[in-house]
Amino acid sequence: MIISKKEFASKTKLKTSTLAVYISRGLVVVNKDGKIDTTNPENDLFLSTHNPKAKEELKSLNAQKKALEIERLKAEIKLSEMKAGKMEGNLLPYDLVCSVVKRANQNILVAFVDQFRNMVRDLERQKIISPNQREEYSKRMVEVITNASQVATRATHKDIDIYLDSLEIKTKGK
């Protein structure tokens, strides 16, 4: 689009005298009629860099870029701190802790069931309970202990999650 110098100055929010300086420096190209072609690459570049709206958009984009860069750097710092803590032995992988807790609960369950069965056998040998009662008590006790172990495991997992949240470590496995 071909426009007058005054229109071009208005678009860029410049005084016509200031525009004349840019023209003399060759930053804005004027055709032989003294008009400015906005499709000319140099004029288009000048418009894009001297347009108040473009400047505001550029400021906004730069602010967003800085904010994103700050967030990225914070995440990198946090990751570095976590890696350092892990290397120093201060952090354990979430899955490892959960599997150890689960295995510990299973070991307790097995040990308790074995001890209970031994106790029930002793009661049977002493003729305090019958063989049928021994079987019934054993089945019921295994159910009770298994249920208690599952409840304890879930509660322990919640406790681990609460502890991790208190450390502001939201991502499991880190």
C-alpha cells in the first residue's frame, strides 16, 4: 500500500521531522513521488519495529519469555537439588520405598500367620479345640491378618505421600 509521509508518520506515532531523519538515514525508503510503499521490505521492517502495538506485543512476549525461563531455571534447580540429595542419600525413590514397605508388611504377615498356626496346633494338641476348629480359626485369622496388612500398607503409602508433600516433592519417583 502506498501512503503519504504524514500517514506513515501517524502509523508509527512519529513526528514528520523525525520521519525525515529516518528517511535521510535510509531506514525508510521513499518512491519518486515522495510517497512510502509499505510493502517495501525496508519500510515493512521499520513499521514492524516502530509500531506502538508491535512494541507492546514484543514487550509482552519478552515478559512471557522471561517468566518461562525463570520457571525452567527453577525446575532445573529443583531437579539438581533432588539429584544432589539422592546422591547424598537424602532421597530414596518412591517406588523403592513402597516396595520395601510392602515386603516388610508381607514378612510380618507370614511370620504372624506362622505363629498363629503354631499356637492353634498347640491348642489342638492340648485338646482345647478340635481339628475342625483349628482349620476354621486358621482360615479366619489369615483373612483378618491379610486385611490388616492391606490396610496398614495403604496407610503407610498415604504417610509417605504426606511426607513427600511436606518436602514439596510432588513428582513420584524422584
